[in-house]
Amino acid sequence: MTVGTGEQEPLDKSNTSPADKCGELGKVGIWTTALDRQPAETARSELRALEALGYGTVWVGEARRREAFTNASLLLSASSRITVATGIANIWARDAQAMRAGQLALAEAYPGRFVLGIGVSHAPMVAVRGHHYDRPVATMRAYLDAMGAAVYESPAPARPPRLLLAALGPAMLALAAERTDGAHPYFAPVEHTRWARQIVGRDRLLCPEQAVVLDSDPVKARAIARQHTTGYLKLANYRNNLIRHGFSSHELDGGGSDRLVDAVVAWGDVSNVVARIQAQLSAGADHVAVQVLTADPAAVPHTEWVDLAAELSRHGLLT
């Protein structure tokens, strides 16, 4: 089957009704870099454990670790139900033809279990790849045009696969609503979710990432959180978004003020963490991608995933 005409056209939407937007994603998934830091067989084993716990989706990124489509294939082949989503596949890592081909190939091989999230990344990461970061919204619009024009001559999936954009600002959120199935915001407070919902509308997916630390000691919890926030607060996109939502520039220094850290990273016992996830859902999220942080970023937070799953199940948030 041939997909695409060679002409610029909007990408097909997933044709999911607003009443069943979450579909295969489920209400709660796990966003993690920990699996990328493990040998492949360990990653597969942990993925199967997440599936057994009832999480709807596992989200994997793409930076200096495994390539996005290879990684997704590795995980999908090791499981039978859980969805794998990219958060995100970098548009600077492959041309639009390759991105579209990868999306359709995995969607056909694993029906309903692959969600492609794509993004423009950040200036320092783009420069490392030998490109110039400029006009992100215009760049993404042109890239989506090229994906829509891509010709794919292998067997196509039975229904159009989901496509999400990494989006924080109003223009990128509007583009996500116009051209894709929705948005995957990252490193943002609950207030951003409420605001983003107004921009993307009710019929588009909104799948924010939510970082959490399962520790009730404020000193220990915030120390772990700052290991996470320090690097991201060096990136202009995240800084600008937080300032847009009421944080002053001086609150972004030194890993972030306590107020900022507490807004971006939920910490406390498992009931406190689940309360933040519920707050995200109440603010307009369709699905929350939970990133569990620990003192050792390279370690798999298996115990935390188990404890969190038990509490989420008690609240009817896992299948």
C-alpha cells in the first residue's frame, strides 16, 4: 500500500473520538531514561514488568542514548500490550521521509501500540548534530508538510497512527492542535496543563510529563529533584516557559527555588505523588507520563514503579 502523494498535505489524524482519546495510552504511563542505561535484555525485562503492573505506556526519549525507532522496536518486541511512545524523536536526527517511514513501519508491525512524539529539541543539542536552531515553529510546520508529502510503499497500518508534538509555548501548542493528535509538554507545572488545554481544545490529546520523587524528607527529595532540574533550567525553552507561568528569572538559578522545584517535581509519599497526577488530570491532561527520579539516575526505579502502581490502581488509574 502506498501512503502519501508526494504533495504537501496534512498528516492523517488518528480518527479517535473525543470520548476515547486516551485509547491505548491509558491514563498513566512511565517516562524514563533508565531503560536506555541498561543492557537490552534488562530493558526488555523491566518493560515487561511495567506492562504487568498495568501502566498504559512507556515513554522514551532521544538524546545521547539509544536511537528512537531502534529503541521503540526493542521494547515493543519484548511486550504484548503496553504502548511505546517517543518523548521525543528529534526532527534533526532524521529527515521527514525517514521519520514518516519509521512511524508507519512500527504502527503496522504493532497495531495501536506505537505513538510518535516529535520535537524541535534545543539549540545546544541541535548544534551538536551540526544544524542551526532557528524559528522552531516554522521549522516544525515545514517538517510536518514534508512528512505529509512522504511516499511510503511498504504495508501501511490499518488506521493512522497517533502523532504528538513536544509543545510548550502558544504557537507550538496551536500547531499541535492544527496538524497532529495533540501535545506532549515536558518539565512544566500543573498550571501549564490547564493553560495548554485552552489552546489545544478538547478534541486533541494533552499528555504532560510529570517528574516525581518518592521521598517525604524535603531536604532529600529536593536534592534529588535538583539533580533533574539543574540541567533543564539551562535550556532557553524551559526557562521561557516557566517565566511565562509566573516564575522570576532568579528563581531559575541554582537548580531552581524551592517554589519552582516543588511546582515541577512532585515529591512526598506515594499518596502525595498520586495527588499531583490527579491534579494534572483535573487540569486537563488526558494522560500523564510519570518520570520517577531517584538519587542514582542510572538505576532502574523498579521498587518505586511497583509502589506507585499499587496506589494508582487503588484510585482506578491503571488498567
